Amino acid sequence: METELLSEKTGKLYIRYLVPSLGGALATSVYSFVDTIAVGQSSGPVGAAAIAVINPLFALACFVGLLVGIGSSVLMSRAKGAGEMEEAERVFTSSLIILAAFGIASWVFTGIFLRPILSFCGADDEIMPYAVSYMIPIAVGLPLFIINTYLAPVIRYDEHPSLVLKAVLTGGCFNIFGDWFFVFPLGMGMFGAGLATALGALIQTSILLSHFLRGKSSLRIIRPESIIGRSGRIIASGFGASILDVAIGSLTIMINRQTMKYGGKDELAVLGVIMTISFLLQHLYAGIGQAVQPIASTAYGAGRKDRVWQSFSYLLSSSLIAGLLSASVCIFFPVPILKLFIDATENVLSIGPHIVIIYSLSFLPMAVNINLVFFLQSILAPGAALAFSLSRGVVISLMLLYILPLFMGMDGILWAMVLAEIITIIGSLPYTLSLKRRHSEKPE
């Protein structure tokens, strides 16, 4: 029997996957988003600065989950398209082994090196107590964030995208309530915000696991074979898309350190706000890419190039609309955004709009770049996906973050982000369109 990923109209299928994928991405990002508001209003700019310091650790957890989740789901989708279900199950089994290893490592890593990590991420003596208080419950529940990020693309592959939406909305709603209840009525401050986030993640994990515990999954755990070889292919297939979160983490660390050098605590608080928004938007953009991934990967495995490039058209249009809308909101309403997130001082309101407006110019090209990476991963072009991810998120960005502030001060930090996205899209979009031309000239 032909899977719906090959039989249903591409546009209808795309919408059915897009809505829960965007909802899931939104709810996942709400954790950091709402926490920033709660601690910014309760602890002021120093609380917002502490969240900016902690964000790289969330990015690292998302990286690990996406690395294994996207990598395995791409390979499983291709196997499904080719009618090789046993291979899909062997990939699934191997991915669980990798996931368990990463989860144990995350506990050891944060348990031993928490304070040095936070210091490296930009925490000074004033910010450190706030960051540590928030991280205590987060560190205990860190494997949950890895598991949730992994399960989302795997369950979408298994053709149950609505469960992902249900899980992240339920966990996200609890996090919103918990942030208010723990931080304000109970007066638990930063620790309360971290506790709400960890408990929200636990609820999300429980709902996602019900997919397998209730027998709704088409995947089985079978005796693993060639674990090392399959693990290597999983990591290679997922690296281009998941490097997005490593880029977020590495860039946040560099931005934090450069901001404390060329600005100060207030500048870091404002950047903490706009980077939290950027973190939210990048995951929303990635939600578009993850909606297309099972459609494009399955079609590619079945040799249906027409469906592959139909899905690309929807992907590109959605990316442009999402990028334009998000940039416009931030550019035209910087002051209300700042007041929403933090109990802003006069100095924050003075310097903040300029920072928000410049940084927001990066959002449109960012949306396209992120989703081109997801698409290239879907059609098994991991080398190109990795190259563009590294260029926008690591190589070009870090180089510009180091060079531009020497001449432009704080503005150099902001323009580095904008220029990195523009430079990358100049290469990524023409390359992807050239693949489309080649596929059209040589149809399978």
C-alpha cells in the first residue's frame, strides 16, 4: 500500500504537516521566550542577561536532539520511499542507542562543569548567581530537552504530526503557568522559572512517548546491526540541519563576550531579548523545513522528483513570508517588545531600539538560509547543507563578530549577524536552484 506521503497532493500534505510543525516549534521555543519575560520582569536587566548566558546550553541540547532525530528521520523516510521498512527500523534502533549515550553525557557534563560553562558563556560575578539558580533544575532535566527534540521529527516521519503539536502545546502551556506561579506568587525567582521549564519538558516527553507505548508507531526496536556504520550515516545526515543550534550556541557565547567588552550589562540584556526572539524565530523557520522534510525525503527515495520540487516551492514561499513578517514586527515595534520582556530602565529604552532594529534585518535572509539547509538534507545533499550551515552560523559570523567591532564597536556585533545571512544566501539559493535545473534536465 502506497504511503500518503506519496499519494496525497503535495500542497494539501504540506499544509497538514506545516500547521502542527509550526505549532510544535513555537511551543518548544516558548520555554526560553516566556522564561525571559518572567525573569526580566521579576529580576530586571540582570535576569535577562542571565537568560542570554544560559541560552547556549539550550541550543546544545537542541543540537543533539536534532542531530539524531533529523538524521534518522531522513534515512528512515528514504528507506520508506524505497520500500525498505526493515532498514528504517534498524536506523531507528541505532538512533536510540546514540540518544542514550548523549543523554548520559549531558548529565555528567553539566554536573561537573556548570560554573565554568556559565563563565565561558559570559556570566560575570553579578550574573552568575542568577544563572546558577535557574540552571539547577534545568541541568537535572537536560536529557528531556534532547529527547523531545529527537522525538518530534521521528514521530512526524511516522505520520502523526498532530501528536507533536499536542505534546509541545501542553508542555508549553504548563511552562507559562509555572513561570507565573513559581516566580511571582511563590517568589521562587530564577529557580522557579527553571523548575517550570524542566517540568514542562517532562510533560512533553510523557505525551510524545505515548506514541510508542500505546502501539501507534510503525517502528519497532530490533536487533541492531552495523551500529557504527549506521550511526555515522545518521550523524552525517542530520549534521547540516542540527548545526543550526550549535551555531546559535557558539554565536551567543561570542556575542555575550563581545557585548561585555564593547558595551555592558544593559546592552547584554537587550541582546538577550532580541536573541531570545531570534531563537524563537529560527525554530519557527526550522518548523517549515521539518514539515517539508518527510515529504521531500520520501519522494526522493521513491524517485518522484516532481514532488520533491513541488515541496521546495512551498518551502521557499513560506520562508519568504515568515522572514518578512517577523522582521517587520521587530523593526516597527522595538519599544513595546522591550517593555514586554524586561522591566526596562531609562538607559535600556535609550539604547534598545537601535539594537533591535539592526539585528532584525537578519531575519528575512535567515529564514531562507535555514530552510534551504533542511531541504538539502531531505534530498541527501548533506555536504552542501553542512557547508551553508557552517558558513552562516559559524565561519562567517564568528569572523565578522571579531573583525567588525574593532571598527564599529557595538554596531559591529549587530551588523555581523546581518551580513553573515546575506553572504550565505548569495551562495545557498543559486546552488539549490541549480540542483532543480539539473534534476529537470535528467529526470529519473
